[in-house]
Amino acid sequence: MATPQLTPEEEQEKLLEVAKNVIDTQAFHMKRCLDQGKLMDALKHAFNMVSELRTSLLSPKTYYALYMLAVGQLRRLESYLYEEKHGKRMAELYELVQYAGDILPRLYLLVTVGSVYIKSKEASPRDVLKDLVEMCRGVQHPTRGLFLRDYLSDAIKDKLPDTGSEYDGPGGNVKDSVEFILQNFTEMNKLWVRMQHQGPVRDRDRRETERLDLRILVGKNLARLSQLEGVDTATYRESVLPRILEQVINCKDKIAQQYLMEVLIQAFPDETHLLTLDSILDTCGQLQTGVDVKTIIVSLIDRLANYAARSPELIPADIDIFAVFFSNVKQVVEQRPNMDTQDVLALQVSLLNLSLKCYPRRLDYVDQVLGFCGTFLSGLKEGSKSADINKPSCVKQIVNLLTIPLDHYKSILTVLRLENYKPLHSFLQYETRKQVSLTLVRNAVENETKISEVEQVDKLLELIDTLVKDVADQPGPDEVDKEDFDEEQTRVASLVHLFHNDNISTLFQLYLAARKHFVAGGNMRMKHTLPALVFRFLRLIRMIKTIRETFPADSTEEPPIPLDDETWSRTGKRGFQFAHELVTVLAQNRALTHVTLRLYLQCAEAASTCAFETIAYEFFSRAFAIYEEEISDSKEQLSAILLIIATLQQVDCFVSEDHYDTLVSKTALHSARLLKKPDQSLAVSVCSHLFWVEPRDEKPSKKDGQRVLEVLQKALKLGGDVMDASANVALFVGILNQFLYYLQAGTPEVKPSQISTLVALINTNLSTISDPSGGDTPATTTFYRNTLDYIRRMKQENPAFQDIVVN
């Protein structure tokens, strides 16, 4: 039977198990010899043990497991050599182990003994370090050499001469330690890079994976350098960094360059990076094409930005971090024409964050970043990479560039000062452009940002043009979600309430500037935006009126506006004229009939408040024109006529009886001409209030009791013609309450006998609809019962109610 073939993983496990058994066996004999004081025999077994590390059959990952097992046993040998009385001088042992046969186990033993040699202080640390790092050159196999040098680095790490260290002195100082680590780092990096070029091309991906698994062995050298107390800023800048960067550039390997630059940035302190920015960034421009320069620079930018935010007082005054980064990043982008668009934009996002954290008051720095991005994207648009602009990853970065300043300053006014903001915004497609515009609007509303200049209004509404007007790249009407569209326009309309200026004339100009943009928005948008603007015009006029009435005549201060009658008349009429023009624009859209009717009536009421009789009459006439020409549905006609009646009843500016009588007569006429009898009766009964108006604000009352009685009687007649008994009773109960109102108001023409007769008539009709065949109307019955209870109560309190007969 054939033996089943093992998988690569199983083969590795088998090889590892065999090697581990050998190491365990030799380690056992080594320990026993050490316990018996047989040092030479122990060294022999240690040699046999580490000889297992000569294998080339194990993968780096499996080799690491074997290495850790062997190194653990060597630590025991090292401890014995330092602590026990073995009768040998360390110089003698150091020379003795060099006679071992094979180079790899010989060097492992040499490093072990050399570590104790330094610790015993029998030799100069400088000489031993130099000797060890040079001797390790004898192993040039990438994997075996890397792990050997890693053992050297770990064994010596606590014995390096350093400032304040017990090993610092004539025999060695921090410079020797720096030289040792740098030399070891250089050799390890060469071995690491050499791994890439051994073996067939088909195994390239596997080798890259193995290299990434071993990268920490190389990076530990840089971490160890950064931990030396004697490596100050000057030493780092003059001796350490140039050697590291030289090795990074010369290795010409993208994996090594990527990793070493990242370790360099993370290992050394922020203050050292501040003083060597130019060198590091210049090196970034010299890295291989496949290196992710963006990640390296972004990491450095973010780290220094956080450092500056934490400790701004530690930033040297003569170092402009942003300027250094900006110029060098620009140079890197120019040197790498094939750099991904998203990486270029990501670099600018990091620069933007750096600017806002380190130089929040330098708005010109923010504008520089946005300007560079605009220029860069313009070049792409004209070249072969124009499609990159619309990639999701690039769009995300552009959106970040546009929203980060807004989130930082929390003021849309600051954003409007950025000259390069709108050009960059224009590179986005319609939907994304609209979402950014909505973000701008939300920010302004949530922060209640007051917009006080005409230029600011123009810039803002031009910037959010996707929300304000039709643009060339917008989707068709059928593709627009109506609910979303209405919500967006409601937000735009809310901007109007943020327009503010203490100067009335300037405020007027703000509204006029907004009108220019909103009128160009089309019918679908204007129904949301123009009403808000109309109400702001009306509010402005009322505000001017209040100032005239409340500003002290003997005040020594200058009033905010001229208070003479001529100026008031001219200003008020101008404001109502603009409001009239806006509503007239809306009236051109027949779908907005009810909106325009209400706006005309609102304007009429405002004009009445300001005592502009002719203007109020004009607005009422426009409202009647809308009613007559545009409203045909019977329900809508009833609603409209009741609204007109309510508004007309509130106005008190009509000094001329002709104006008021004309409007009242027209209202009554339209009420009587409604299509349905119940609607006629209801509208006519409500019209009675137009003939009985109580005095308000020292204005004379309008009381014509005879006309009130005639109108109520006409309403009764129209209600009596209603064939539906339930509707008939409901109308009569409503008219009964109108009679009671006028009786209580002291209208002499309304008599208790008339009310008694109406009560008897309702009782008769109610008995008819209470019959089972006629059905029942609980709401009407309850209303009527409550009305009778009110009459009974008032008979006890008001003499005018005494003669009303209620059964």
C-alpha cells in the first residue's frame, strides 16, 4: 500500500517535530552537564542544539518556532556563564567558542558568550560589539542570517553603552551603540531584501508573504535606536536619520521602503520629526513606484497634527509645518504622475486637518489646499484620467475636503470666504453636489448663522445652486422623489429666516438678492421658497411700523430708519409691492391657487395693520380674482370664501365705506352663489359677522344690526331649502348659535322671540330625523343639547335671555 503524500503544512510540522526532538534532547544533556559543572561538554551539547538552525527546509514561520525554542535554551546557558563559578575567564571562553566547526552554531555560541563577556566588564563593550556585528557577516543565508542577527540584537540590548548606563565609559559610549545598531540594521535589511530574489518567479507571492512575516525583525532595530537615552535631537538629525534614509533609498525594494518609513515615523519622537521634515519628505519623493507614499505621509501629517494640537507651545516659531508639508507634498505629486487620484486627494485631506489643528486662523492655508485640489482635478478632467474623479473613493475625499472646514468652523460664512471652495464643489456630480449643499444648509440652520451681507446671500445661493434652481446635469422630473424634494426645499426656505442686518435698508437688499435667485427656481421650488420670502417682507414692514410707534421722540440717539411719514409711506409701499410681485409670480402656477389666495389675504391683513387702505384693497381684489378665475371645486370654494370672510372681518383700515362695502357685498354675493345649499347657508350665516365688528385699537366699530338680521334670515331660508333633514338641522343649530352670539352682543334687531321660534323649528325637525327610518345624528344632537343648556344657564345670568322659550 502506497504511503499517502503529505501536504506542505504537514511536511513542515513533521520537520519541525524532528528538529524539536533533537533540541530537547541536546538541551537536556546540556543542562545536566551544567549541573555537574562540565562546561565544555555543555558547550558541545549547545553546539549540537543550535546546529538544528542550519536547516533550509523550514519556512520562515516554522523556522521562527524552532528558533524560539533554541534561543530559550541559550538563555539558560548565558545565565549559567554569568552567575556560576565555572573556573574559566570570559576572554578564554570567548576565544574558545570560535574554534567550533560550523559557522552558524559557532556564531550563536559566540553571541551568547560575548553578551556575558560585556556584562562581566572584562572587555571593552565597543570592541565586543564591533567584533560580533562583523563576525555575523559570515552568515549570508537570508533566513538564517536574519534570525542570527535578531538573536544578537536581543542578547545585547540591555548591555549597550548609553547615557546613564553602567556600560557607558572609556570602553564605549552611546555613539558605539548607535553604530552597532545601525550596522546590524543595515545588514538585516540587506538579508531581508535578498529573500525576495531567491527561488522561482512563480513563488514570488509566497516569498512576499514570508517577508512580511519577518519584517518586525528588521524594524526592532529602529525601535531600539529610539529608546537610547543618549540619542538626542542633534544626534538623530546628524548621525542616525541620514544613515537610515540612505539604506531606505539604496535598497530599492518597495516592501522594505514602505515598512521602514512607517517604522521610522512611528518609532521616533514627534519633536525629532519636526526638525527633519524636509529630509523625510524628500526621501518620500525618491521611493520606488509601488510604495504607498500616501500612507507614509498621511501617517506623518496626522501624528504631527495631533502633537501640535496637544502641545502648541512646543512648536518652534520658525517652523511652518503646513508650508513644509504643502510644498513637499506638491513636489511628491509632481514626481509621481501615476499616483492614484484618491491618494493625492487623501494627502490633501490630511494637510487640511493639519492646517485646522495647527493654524486654525490661517484660512488662506485651507484655501491653498482646496485650490491645489481644484487645479489637480482640472488637469485630470482634460487628460486620460478624467473618469477617476467620479470614482467613489475619490468622491469621498472631495466631500471630506468640502465638509471638514464646515465642521471645524461651524460657520457657513467662513466657508463662503474660501475662494476655491465653489470650484472644487463643481467637480462633484449632481447628487453628491446636492448632498453637500444640504450639509451647508443644515449647518447654517443648526448653528443659527446670521447672514448679514448681500454678497454672502449671493455666494451662498450660488454655491447651493442644485437646491435653488434647475441645473444642466439634474435628473428628469420622473426620477425625483417628491417627499425628499419637498424636505430639501423646506430647508432652503428656512435660510431666509437667517438673513439679518440691523440696517433696515441692507436687510431689504438681502431679501431682494434672495428674490433674484428664488424666482429663477421654477414652480416646484418657488412654492416653498417664495412664501417664506413674502412673510419676511411682511415682518420687515411690521418691524418698521413698530419702530416708528415705539422710538422715543425725545431720544438723542439716531433712529435706525427715518421716521417721517413720507419715508414710511414710501418704504411700506415698496415692501408690499415686492410682496405683491412674489405672490403674483406664484399665481401664474395654477397648482398653487390655494397658496396664492392665502398669501394675498396675509398681505391684505398686514397692509391693514400698517393702515395702507388702498394696498389692502388691492390684495383683497387679487384674492377675489383668484377665487373667481381659478377655484371651481365646491369644497374648495367654501373653504376659500370662509377664509376671505375671516380675513375681512379682521381688517380695520378701511376708512372709506366704499372699499369695505364693495368687499363685503362681493363676499356675500359669492357666499350666496355657492353650488350647494348647505354651503350657501353656512357661508351666508358667517357673512353676518362682516356687519357687526367690535371696535379694536381705538378704531370705530361697524355695527349694522338690520343687515345682520337680514343675512341670518337669508341663511335660514337657504337652510330650509336643504332636502336632507340631518343637514337641515345641523345648519339650523349653527344659525341658532349665531343668533345667540348677536343677542349677547346687544344687537337690538335680534329678539328672543326669533330665537324661540328657531328652537321650536329645530325641535320639530329633530323629531323627524330621530325616527328610526330617518336615522340619527349624534354629533348634531349633542351640539343642540349643549346649546339649550347654555340658553338655560344664560337665562339665569343675562336678562336679554329671559324671554327665550326652551321646552
